[in-house]
Amino acid sequence: MIKTARVVAAAAGFALIGTAGMANAASMEDYEQAKQEAQAAIEAVEEKGYAAWSPHPKSPLFGEADKLAKKGEYEKAIEKAEYIKELQALAEKQWAEQDAGPYKSW
């Protein structure tokens, strides 16, 4: 009787751990949400007349993140999207601090 109770408790524990891991796993929807947030940050920078910063200037802005998402590596893709979002705050600061000197845009 005691063995049966322990087996049932262990099985319930493993089932709980397994479902918790599945609930915490990132999905394509999570990546799309992170990408939309990063895109909003990019648009906010561009509205001020500044250029968005990219981690890889010669490739598409979300190119690497999209490749990771297609492979199913959503956590890494979300990290890349969040990194791109963080770069935009830095871009805004750096562009605002630049001094055009005697040359002004018209």
C-alpha cells in the first residue's frame, strides 16, 4: 500500500514537472510578440528622423532572429528581438548626441 502511494505521488510529481516545462516553453507567438515590440521601438526611432541600429548592418534587421524561429529555437529568437529593441534606445541616444557642426540639414 505504501509503495503504491509513493509510485502514484512520484508519477504525479513527474507529470506536474513535465507540464510546467511545456507551459514555460516559448512559441512562435511569443517570438512574434517580441518582434512586434522591437518593430515599434524601431518605428519610434525612425519617426524622430534617426536611423535604426542593426546588429548586422549588411543583413536584414530580423534576419538572424527569423532563421532561429524557423528552426524552432524560439528562446534564442526572442533574445535576438529583445536585443534589437535595446539597440534602438542606444541609437536614439547616440544620434541625439551628435553635433552637426556648421552643417545643418534642411
